[in-house]
Amino acid sequence: MTRIIITTLLVFAWLTTANAQRKSVNAYHDHNVECMGVEHDGSQTLRATGRGRNKADAVEQAKKNAIRAVIFYGITEGRDGCNMRPLVTEANAEEKYEEYFNIFFMDKGEYTKYISSKDSKARSKTHSKSKVDCIYTVTVRVLRSELKARLTSDNVIK
């Protein structure tokens, strides 16, 4: 009888620990994107944060986070006047078109055609380092209208 109680307690402790670990991993994925302004051509200037093994990985991840925010999440922070709504409003679109977006967001992939660093100023990048990774915040311009046209032509949005 005591073996059953001990086994039950161990299984319960293991499940509780596994659930707590899963929650901490989800907190790792953040999309900190802030709107800095909108240009006359419809493009948006954004400050995005990325995390990576080194500077190059973190900067590329920040650019992907900026594009991903415009496509899926919308811009929730920053100045007024920005187009806050995401381009894709369909529920679970990221999973539905997973194959398309895996190719789109490959390292140095198609997403690079819709992002520019021409609004970056000297010393506008902020960073922090730890023993595990680097975190960089960069200023980029997302070509929203061209991105919308691409997603429309590829039948991701209607």
C-alpha cells in the first residue's frame, strides 16, 4: 500500500515539475516590437528586439520578430498613427500556412525583401550579453504595403 502512495506522489511531483518547465519555455519567446513612426509610402519604422547566440543571430531574429509582429500579432506599443492591426487576421494562420512561413522566414530568406535598415542611426542598437545568449534591439523599416501585396498574391490573405 505504501508503494502505491509513494509511486502516486512521485508521478504527481514529476507532472507538476514538467508543467512548470513548459511554462518557463513559453515565457522565453517574446515579441517586443514598438512603433516609431509611419512613412508616406505606408512603411512602418519599428524597434524590435531579438535574441541569439551572437550579434548576427540576435539582429536577424529582431528583424524576423518585426515582420512577424506586422503579419500575425499587430503592433501594440509605440506612437500613435501606426497601423496596429496584423495583416493576417485569420485564426491559427501561422499553423495553417506553416510550410509557407517556414520557407519565408528562413535565415536570409524572403522576409529580407520587406525589411530595411535605412532608418537606423549610429548607436541606435542596444544590446546585452549573458553567458548563454545576446539580446539586441534594432530599428528597422517594414515595407508593409509590399508585404501585404505579396501575401495577397500568395493567397495567404484575401
